[in-house]
Amino acid sequence: MSESTLGSRSSHLTRREDFSSDAVSEFLKNGWLLALGHGQILVGWGEWSEGSESGIENSCGLFVPDFYFTAEAPWRFTPSWDLLERDAFSAQLLQGLETHEVGDDQSFAWVEPERSEFEKALRIIHEGMANRGLAKAVPVVFATASVIVDESRRARILNRLLQISEPLFPYGFWSSREGMIGATPEILFTIRSGSRTKLETMALAGTRERNSGAGKVLLNDPKERHEHQLLIEDLREVLAPFGSVTFGETSTLELPTLVHLHTPISVNASVPISFTAAAKALHPTPALGVAPRRLGYEEIKRWDSSIPRHRFGAPFGAEFQTAQGPAAHCLVAIRNIQWQDAEVTLGSGCGVVTASEPDREWQELQLKRDSVKRMLGI
């Protein structure tokens, strides 16, 4: 994978155009979206092309690698893209759907993961804690379904996603044969270039079902705070080579059904930061991978699910031009469904440390999948 700095040149020609209701049909066939926060959203539409580098001046490239970064061409490009206010995009989408047939059937017959697979992963993880210095691991399990996520289903899911408010960030991409749609609470990084480059990220680890008093309980839970601190210390070490790192106060991030521990982090860069350099440095954080990070992908592969992760938990982002100059925004692809042809998967992961209780972790995995089903109406 080539490392292109913000604003570098590429042979993939894309053009910023106004997204209108006339573009909705093409958008539902071949399209993508990425919520940026502050009420803004990036969208793209048209036939896909692929590349190893990001976009050119006045263009936009979409970064969609798999979890293990095995793809030689992780960048995708559509001939047209736009940066809109989220309300304006929603209005155009709804107007375009007035002439588009949208079916009522959203049923997905989910086959839930086997607990035996999870317990097998736990045994391997505990063996790593005893013998290889593993401090934290994140096993992932998948529910599966056999269904075609056609344009009608995509339209209904997108309509639901646009009703979701921050701190969840809708995102996704799709073509005739594959795709992924979800809304994640986790930002891997944003990069803004000006007189001085600034990178922003977060530590997001520790989960409780949302109810009265859940935030206070989470903040005072020794296991969850330990898990969260492992992530903070990992990010401190990873980000230090880029510049001066500042950590905000740890608080709770409340979602519709879940509560997480959250710490904002910023870096005043002392060196240039490319999109791929940031992605490679930060992914996978201990929130999706392992601590200590040096154990790497090989440790994760010891227990990884029999169902491939594909893009679950991978970076999902874009490098694009704004009126103020080049920018980058990258999410962590969780709380989603992904599909290839009629094979649909819905993943969930949990942080395992020495103090973890298997029953509690298994319940957390189910809670996360159930929250996605409700969110997407599936």
C-alpha cells in the first residue's frame, strides 16, 4: 500500500458535484456515505474504481481495507461525490425515493453465533495471558443471514440511519455484489491541515447497557476502567512520534441503548501525517485488537472467528478537499452489517482481560448485535 500524504495526486479522476434527487437511483446502485460530525456528510455515487492511493485536488477517495490490511487496492472511487449538510442530504434522498420502489419486507432470519466458538476463543486468549504477556484481547463473533441486500433494503436502512443523531456516525458503501452499512460511535482519527496539522482521535472502551445510573456504575467499575486505561496507554505510545499528545477527561458516551467510557485525544503534529500512516499506526487499537500492541495480528489470528471478519472493525474513511484545504476522516467499522452476494454477517466484539466474566462478556456481545438490529430495522 502506498502512503499518500493529504492532497497527493492519483490517476483516479473524481469530481465534486451537487447531490440531487436525480442521483438517488445511481447512489442506491453504487454509492457510499460517511458522516463527519457537526451535521455534515460525505456521499459518492457512480461506477466504482479501485486504487492504492487516495485522491487528487478537488476530489475524494474512500478507504475501505479489510481488517488485516491484505488488499493491495484499499481505496475506492466513484466519479461523483459531494459534501453536504446532513439535513440537505436527507431531504434529497427522501425526494428521490418518492419515485423509487421501496418494499416493506425487511426481515432477516438471523442465525446467532455458537457459544462454543466464543469459549474456544477464551481458552486461547487465557493461554496467551499466561504464556505470551497478553493483557487484553477482543474476540469477535458473528450472526449470519441469507438475504439479498438489494436497493430497496438499502433505501430503507439508509432512511433509518439518517434519523440517528450524533454521537453515532452513519457510514457505508455498496455495489451490486457487496457492501457494508452501519453507524459507529468510534472515530479512528480526523486530520486537518492548516498552518499546523492536527490529528484527533479517542479512546472508546468499556460497555454497559444504558439504563438509569449505568454511566456512574461504568465509571466506577474496576474491570472496565482497567480495560480503558490499557487503550489510553497504548494510544499514548502510538501517537507520541507524531507530535504533542493531549488527553481529555474520561467520561461516558451515551448511545441509544449502550454506554461506553470515552476519552478525547488530540495531537499537534510535529511531522507530516499521511492518511495511511495514521491508519496503520492506530489500527487495530486494543479496543478491537490486543494489548500490548506488539503481539500484533498473529496473536489475533490464533482465536479469530471461523467466519471471516472481512471489513468488520477495519478503518473506514475518506481523504477529501474542503474550502480550507485537504482533510481526512476515518471511522472504526463496527455496529454494521456487511454482505457479499446473499451472505450477510453482523459482528460484535468484547474486551477480555484477566478479570472478565464469560457470562457477562457473552451478554455484552448479544447486546451489541441487538442494538444494531434495532438501529437498522433488521
